[in-house]
Amino acid sequence: MTTPVVTRFAPSPTGFLHIGGARTALFNWLYAKRHGGTMLLRIEDTDRERSTQAAVDAIIDGLKWLGLSWEGEPISQFQRADRHADVARDLVAAGKAYYCYCTPEELNDMREHAKANGLPPRYDGRWRDRDPKEAPEGVKPAIRIKAPLEGETVIEDAVQGTVAFPNKDLDDFIILRSDGTPTYMHAVVVDDHDMGVTQIIRGDDHLTNTARQRIIYDALGWAMPKVAHIPLIHGPDGAKLSKRHGALGVEAYRAMGYLPVALRNYLVRLGWAHGDAEILSTDEMTALFDLEGIGRSPSRFDFVKLENLNGHYIRQSDDAELVAQVIALLEHIPQGAEIKAKLTDKIKGQFLAAMPGLKERAKTLLELLDGAGFLFSVRPLAYDEKAASLLDEAGKAALAAILPRLEALPDWTAAATEDVVRTYATETGLKLGKIAQPLRAAATGRSMSPPIFDVLAVLGRDEALGRIRDAI
């Protein structure tokens, strides 16, 4: 019988869910779904000084917004500290680990001596085979693993291939600190074993950790989960991803107006490929995702590609769903409360009516909101610099000439107002833009907007004519 696939996403709650972590979570989620398994969420909160509940909440909120789910309740690593300590002491009893009574001063001298001799700072094993009866009084011991002294520790990795680490480079590292708390290295092994994890997918910066964790697995006689270490994300210039490149929290992408479905699609293609396929639905990702498609080279974050992909999903989205997404976005942007206060049922209806024209040119929800700004404007409108220049003497004259024709319209529709303007342009020999542009400035206060005749229809007769009169 095949063992069910179990993956895990295990973030440290020291900040928001950053974009690299989001991709790791997505890969774990997709792998589990592809194989009919489950993904677990473990909060690695053993660093009590840096871990915060606010960060835990932000990580969970980010995962939910991204549309990623997990089995059961999130597991706190810190709450399992007693179990970690018991396993460490069992290793001592089995002769696989030992108590180390080195003082901080001794460890510092060790580091300085190695540094002076051009060697890497490593523990010299002085308590490895020493009788604990020789322990100095008043020193609480740490527990160190007995690492193999010769040969290699070999990792078979689904992405990196076979990776060998000389055991001489892996010292007897601490698994339980002198205060009784477990180290990350040890806690992860115990948790992954107890949680039944079968596949670990994480960043390739953990490769050396995996070699050390393999030593603990071997000492315990436990089977190690399969591993896949994915390359990190770099910026467009090939340098390590930083905030200027886009190394932001997922909440920042939400506030910038990206859709969860677009971010999922972008992240899955960041380091994984299936032929030339760029646009993949969640069902397609789930059906196709495999570890073989992950490359070994770092991927490069590209905001232009993300924006274009987001624009695609905006154009494909249902109009009412986009209105709901923009309204939800108001909770996460500085000016949101002010806009929300103006969001009457009438304006919501106008926003929905304007959406077909708005979404054709928008690449983010913020651009949709900005394009709909004319709906929230209060008469008399404040004109931007370009709009004000369009409302010069000639512009106002054109508006004054077509105003009576617009007022006389029996039906106020985009087609009817367009017919009036085009007829006037033909009669006077003016280019359409000489009338449409001042009309746009008068109706929206800007020189750019959705199609002007759609704008007039959405505003309605009374509001549109009132704005034109104000401009004249």
C-alpha cells in the first residue's frame, strides 16, 4: 500500500509571509493536491524573542488570501519543546549524543583559535568521549549529536540531484541547548517524523541543514522524508532578491491590487515550467505540477510580467467579482476608509456598469479604482493640470455648442451621446478629439478615463450635464 503524501509549510513567525515563502507554500500545496495528499502548516516559533502572534496572524492571513489551505490546525513548534527534549535525552541514553559542559568562554576560545589558524569555527569534540563525572560544578550542559567523523553524508534531492557533504565539515552540533530548549535543527527532524511528512520542499539555502538533519535521522533510526530544494528567487539584475526588487510580504501585493489567482499563476512559473505554458488555471497547475519541472538556477522576479498576467486575469474576470475585489481592497490601502465612506449603493451600481470599459486597460485593482475615480468626485470637480488645459476657450466653446443637443436627448445612452458628438463634429469639420477631450475633462476632471461615452452613460443624465455646465 502506498504511503499517503504529506507535505508541510513551516514558516518562522518573525515577519509577514514574504514572496519566497509564498512560492514555497504554493509548491507544497500543489504537490500534495497533485498526489491526493495533504499539506500541513507548522509555525516554527522556537525563537521566542523574534516570534510574534502578529506575524503568525499575518502568515495565516496571507496564505488564506492566496487561496492556499492546509489540513487541521496550525501546529506550534514551541508547544512541542518537551517532546524534542525527550528525544534528545533518548539519544544520549543510546550513546548517539552526549552532554557538553563547555562554557561560553571555552567556545569563544575555540572559535578564536580556529580563526587564527585559518580554519572554520567548529566544535573540537572535547566532551564527546569524556566522563560526565568530570563536569565542572554549576555548568548546565547542552546536548550535542555524535556526528560521523569520516566519510560523507549524501542527500538525494529531487531538484539538486545527489549532493555529498564531507563529514569532517559537519561537527557535533547542539540539538538541545543548556537551557533545555531544542535547536531548530533538532526540532524540525522530530516534528517532520511525528507529523508523518513524506516530502519536504523548501529553499536550497537549507541544503546544509538537510545534511545535519540526516545525521539526526540516522542516529534515531528513522526514515528521512524525500527532499526537494528549490532555487531562491533573484531580482531582475540577478542579485539576491531584496525589497527594491519585490521581496515584499504577500500583504503588499494585495495592497498593490494584484489578484490572488494571478499571483498564484506567476509564482508557479517562477522556477517551474511546463513547456511554454504561461497562463495556467489552478486546476491545470494541480494536474501538471511535478518536481521534475523545477530548474536548478535561480529564477528572476519580473514586475512587468506579473502586471501583464494580472491584467489578463482582470480582463477575464466577472465584472461583479471585480467590484467585490476592489471593495475588499479598500480595507488594505491608506485612502480606503475615505473611499468606502462614499461608496453608496448607487455608486456601486455605477462602478459595475463602468467595469467593462475600466478593465480593458487596467493591470491592477488599484488602476481599476483609479479609473473609477470620476464616480467618487463631488461637484464642482477639481481638474488636473492636463484636464484644465483642455478646458480652454476653444474647449468650452465646443461644450457650450453641444450642451443643448445633449440636453434634448430623449434617451441617455452611450450610443446616443456619441451620435450627438459625432454629428456635431461632422457639421463643424472638427476632429472628434477636439470635442471628446474637453468633454472627458469636464466629466471626470482628468485627461484619461474609460471611453467617454460610457462615462456619460454611467454618470447618468443629471450628473453628466451638471458637470458639463460647471465646466462651461
